[in-house]
Amino acid sequence: MTEFVLVAGAWLGARAWDEVAAQLRGAGHGVHPVTLSGVSEKRGAAAAGQQTHVQDIVEEIERRDLCDVVLVGHSYAGIPVGQAAERIGDRLKHVVFVDACVPAHGESFVSAWWQGPAAMEAELAGNGGFWAPQTAAEFEGQGLTGEQISRLVSGSTPHPGASLSEPAVLAGPLGDLPTTYVKCLLDGPEPTEDVALLLKSERWRLVEMDTGHWPMFSEPAELARILLDEARD
């Protein structure tokens, strides 16, 4: 039995995985969605940093004494998930990044922001140290139904800015980890440059989904199928 540990991106908690988790459990696997400190039912901690999020993931795995772990990180959560994957050692079976950012030692989510660090820093400062959730209009064009967008909006809470600005800490090359990268094509047809470089590793492979950035909402059955493939490998 594989143990799936699922971590959603910014603003979202464990409930984001409900439909995917049901299918993984139905296939006989253990499923452990994680809510990171400062969001969803754990909201309110502006000082929750990135290393706090790494520890949230590691502690969930160690507390439950999980082995054969497929560790899944979506969007922002790829950054703490990549670091946690290093730290759980032989408990790790596979990493899956779902349209995710990947950690780089000494770099942060803010430092790699596509509009430049200053733009993200200003946004956080203007919102009391938090990253404000997206509006319904900002989810358009991502393969989501109106009902799915409503669920996303209602399930989103402000994300602690400290987790976005704190740098990642890696002990070794990320390309050494057994990894699948899931690229959601409606969010851009090509992986980012850092991911493209990592995909040259023999231990990384690319899977594409013809949907947007939130496949756990837009295509949960297909995402579950991809994750179950990793359990069989």
C-alpha cells in the first residue's frame, strides 16, 4: 500500500484534495492531505514561514510513521514538498509536482516571482503580510466550471507572506529525487526553465494534463489516475 501525502498550493488546505483523495482511498491506498500552517483551518499565523511548512509535512509523515510515501505538491507547495522529500529519507517512494514551483537552494517563491520580487513584496506589504486569494474572475480560462470556481473561492484564505519570502534549504541536487512533474497545459504549454533543466535528469519524467492550474478541482479523476500510476511503479 502506498501512502499519498497531498499538499495544495497557496490559499488552500487539505479539503482541496477531497475528490482525488476519495479515488486514491478507493484504490486501497493511504491518503493524508495536509493543511499548512497559516491557511484554511490553520489560518491567521502571519509569521508561518517556509520552513514551518516543510516541518508541517515532515511531522505528518513521521507522526503517522508512513513509509512508501508518494509526496505530492501543487503550485507553491512544491517548494516545501521538495525540501521535505529530502528530509524523510528512505520513507520516500516518489515525488509528484503538480504544476508546481520547485525549490532552489537559497531562493524563495518571491525571488522567482514572474513580475519581479519587488512586485510581490509590495503586494504582501499592502495586505498586512499576507497574499490575498484570487477572485472568481482570476480563475477563468483554467478549465473550471462555475461550481468548481465557487468551491475554490470559498475554500481560499490569505496565505502567510513569510512562507513566500523565506529561502529554501536543500542538502543535495533536486534532480536526484525520483520525480514526476505534471504540467497543466492551460496554464502554459511549457515547463519553466528550472523545471526543464531538472527534467533532463534520468530520475525525472514529465506528464501533461490538458487542463488548468487546479487539476484537483477541474480533472480530479485524471489526476488520481496519474498518481495511481506512481503507486504501481
